[in-house]
Amino acid sequence: MNVILDLCVVPLGVGVSISRYVAACQAVLTEAGLSPNLHAYGTIVEGEWDPVFAAIKKCHETIHRMGAPRISTTIKLGTRTDRAQTAESKVRSVQELLGKTPPAKKA
Amino acid sequence: MNVILDLCVVPLGVGVSISRYVAACQAVLTEAGLSPNLHAYGTIVEGEWDPVFAAIKKCHETIHRMGAPRISTTIKLGTRTDRAQTAESKVRSVQELLGKTPPAKKA
Amino acid sequence: MNVILDLCVVPLGVGVSISRYVAACQAVLTEAGLSPNLHAYGTIVEGEWDPVFAAIKKCHETIHRMGAPRISTTIKLGTRTDRAQTAESKVRSVQELLGKTPPAKKA
Amino acid sequence: MNVILDLCVVPLGVGVSISRYVAACQAVLTEAGLSPNLHAYGTIVEGEWDPVFAAIKKCHETIHRMGAPRISTTIKLGTRTDRAQTAESKVRSVQELLGKTPPAKKA
């Protein structure tokens, strides 16, 4: 079962600046081969359910090990059985309706 | 690693009434021994990371098998290493500050 | 337009214990006449769109004034035009499918 | 009070393909002068609290008028009083820690 998800980790008890924890999470996801796509309020991850959630668990373990005593995370996730879909195609289908060409990925 | 989470599954492509899918998900969580606590916009689940997320995966599989071609789920989840905490104690600590006695579990 | 929503405020930069900020937010919502219903990962609010969102804005202002320099909030919200629905009826329709009597409100 | 938020609208009762509703919401946000930044599981919006939430309300009204009887929306939102921050600077601060140059906007 393939999943497309939006992951947003918020460590608590480490002050207001959390970017180094978010960066560590990006590194964990990248090492897991997941090509996370960072945006301003989370990161997009796609792949098979088990490796994706194993990587998210590792993000929590890593951030705790860095010293954050508490983490509050929000995940939005989608699965579908009717057809294959990628994170890129989701964006493209909306942009086409808006008459915009999506940003080419190293055209 | 213990987790307290709020799970909200939204099946798409099955019309506006989704309660039977939510009920099926409650049954999956209960069968997994997780004592889900339903509220008006999701259900609270707590337990060890792996069995909790295995049950959430099974919820998606079950809802797809019931005929929903697409599911959009939102999860809020918390982990902490500084001290043990339960879903019940989270609510109680706020209610005590508000001067309210929390609802007793078997009055 | 009526809305049923789940509100979860997470103040950052104030340490790991956030219950007094959550309690202040409950007080703001109650003073706004909204009868918030606290659960372990947020609070359920229902009412007309404008007063509900005015109260949420006031929650942010209040928590900042209490000293939290940063707040990360998650809201799940539902509107529908096909029929009237309450937070209580949402829970009841699932519980009836599960063969459970919902908790009576004034037993 | 400035807000950076992630908005994800999910219309129910209109089948599995929801891109035309998401596109309509993008148009509403753009007409409101908000420069939404679409990603694979939502769109990033930033601005003053009141116009941002007025536009979100208009998104719901528009999607209902297009025929969707029910909408389930998820919003993650951040406010801060310690310093000014933009959606772009949030992404950049993480990318700099990862040793990546952020994508230049009109290089």
C-alpha cells in the first residue's frame, strides 16, 4: 500500500527555534531513500507504508536523542486503491486546472 | 516508545456519510487491544508505537476492502521521554487548572 | 455556516508543560459561549464560523500575552450543507453502529 | 498578528477526484491577494490573520456552492511574537542546515 503524506514534527522543551530538529528529520528521511520534499509547514514523503512509517519513528527517536523531551507531530496521509498517484501528479492536476505549467524537475 | 495520538480517517468516493467506516476503524483498534476513545473529530489511541501504527495500517486496509477507493487521514501524535503520561492524565491536568473535577471512570 | 472543529494549540518556547496555556484557551472559548469539549489531543468546538474563529484568534492572542513567543496550532474542521449535524450526533452515529449507547448528557 | 498556515480542503460526496475543488480554492486565495503556494498535501498561505481566515471561509462557501455537500479541512497554523518570519525563511533556515541552497525566486 503506497502512501503520500505530509509530516510536521514540532519538538517541545527546546526553545522557539526548531529548524535543526527539522533538518535532522529531513536527513533521516533522505537516508531512508524517501526524497522528502520540504515546504514551509512540513515535508512531503511518499512510498510504501512500512518503510515510510519506520522512517517517521526513527525521526522521533533521533529528535529525542538530540535532547528534545517532547514531540508533537501532525501527519496528513493519503492512500488510494483506484489508481496510482504521485505527489508530483497531485500538484500537476491542480495546476493544469489553473492553467499553470508545473515547475519542471530539471528540464 | 509510547505514543498518544488522535486519528481521523476520512474515506473519499463513498458519499457524505462515513460513520460506518469510522465504526469499522474503531473495531479494528479495539481488536488490537487499544481501547480507542472516540470524540467528535477523531479517536484517541495510546500505546507502544509499533502496535498502534500496525493497527492504523489495518484500518486503512479494512476501509479500502469495504469499498472506499481513497482515504485521507489526519494524525496528531505525541511522544515524550521526560516522564510517563496517559491520555487521561493529559485531560486531567488541564481540568484541574480550570477547577473542574475530571469525569470519574466508574462513578 | 455552522462548523464543528477540533482545535489543538501547542505553544513553543515555554518548556514541556503546556497545560496552563491549554487551560487559558479553554477559558477563552468558554467565555465566548462555545462550550468546548476537551479530549486528550485537542478540544471540540462547534458554532457559527465567525464567532468560532474570532475565539480561536483570541486564544492565540491570550497565549502570546501569557508569554509564549510562538504557537503551532492544528485545526480539523467540518462544514456541511446537506443537513444539520452536531458534535454529539457525530459520535452517536458511530456508537450506534458499534452497538454502544452513547453517554447520556444529563443522566 | 501575522500567520503562516498550511490549508488542506477535502470535499466529501463528490467522488474521488477533488482537484477541481482544490483549484477553485487556490483561485479564491489568489483573488484575496494571498499568493498561495501549492504542495502535494495542501497549500501554504501567509498574511494577516483576518484576511487569511476570511479567504478560508470563502473557500468553504465556494466549494459548497460548486456542489460539495460536506468539507473536511485540516489547517496547521503558526504565529510568533519574537520575530518576523516568512514561509520562505522557514524553508531556507532548514535547507541551510542541510547544506543546500534554497531555490532562488527569480534568479
